[in-house]
Amino acid sequence: MIMIHRSRLPFALTTEAAFTVDGVWLIKANFSFYRTAEGPVRALVNRARLAMMAALTRQALRGRSLGARTVRVRLNSGAHRSNFLLPGKTLASNLLLL
């Protein structure tokens, strides 16, 4: 499990990943803003987006290094849940975030 926790960040972000029985590298990510988050909404969302992309990229690269050919993300953000594939070309473009 990778946990991004810094007191200056206005959000909590955790990720954990493992292989499924089908051989898919499944990243489970949980995200939420703290109730005390202050500042312009656009700036808060941009910081959160960059942190999420970096965390997912790190986990996906870890899975690829272990032999994963397919990476799937299950994102839980409060009442919103999404499930999507993370293509290899996305990883290449996100390397600059690390």
C-alpha cells in the first residue's frame, strides 16, 4: 500500500495493488478532500489530479515490473466510484510526474 499523506495537502490519497486471479494488476485507489481544505477550487482539484496521476503511475509501473500486461484502476472518491483500464501509453506520458 502506498499512502500519500502530508499535512500540507488538502486531501487524503491511498493506493494498493495486487494481481487478480486473471493476471490483471488491480490498483485500488481511495481519495477524499479534507473538510478543512481551503483555497480556490480549481487549484485544489489540480493538485489532487497531479497527485492521483503520480500515485497511479507508480503503482502501474510496479505492476508492469512484476509482469502485468493489463492494469485496471478501481477509484473510490466518496460517493463516486469508477473502474477503468490504464493503457501503457498513459504510463509513458505520466513519467514526467514522478
